[in-house]
Amino acid sequence: MHKQADPVHPFLSVGDLKPGDSARVREVAGGRGIQQRMSMFGIRRGTDIRVVHGPGKRGAILQVGGARIALGWGLIQRIAVELLGTESPNTGAQV
């Protein structure tokens, strides 16, 4: 089950998602270096991502556009997202 966003913290982090979840990036917390690094990976405000594997203590593998990107736990906790839905593993259709 997903951790629920609350009025004080309206968004979830990637670390709160499950494999197969799709989400839209709302914010990347951190300084200029983190912002620039995430932007180079294609992870910026408004980008849709999908969790391929994880998240776990060691991080997660995200699908961003046509690429799969492995990020560590510290970075996935900095990415605030809005949950879009999940895909059926058999059909890829939204459920």
C-alpha cells in the first residue's frame, strides 16, 4: 500500500512508490549540482517516470522516456512525485 500524501507534504517521494507505478515529477530537492545531475538524466519537473525495480534500501531503477536509470536511495528520496497510476504487467494498460 502507498504512503498517503498529506496536506503538509502533498507529494510522495520515489521511495514511496512500488514497482510498476507511474508518477509525474513535481520537485527535485537539492542544490544546483543535484538539479543539474537529475536534469542530465531527464528527471525534471513535469517528467513522467515509471518504477521498473525497487525501491529498496539500495535504490530503484526508473524508466524515464526510453531510458532506464538506476538511482541510489538518497537520490530517490529527493524526487517528489505525484502518483499517476499503475500498469498491468501483462497488457501495459492503465488500471
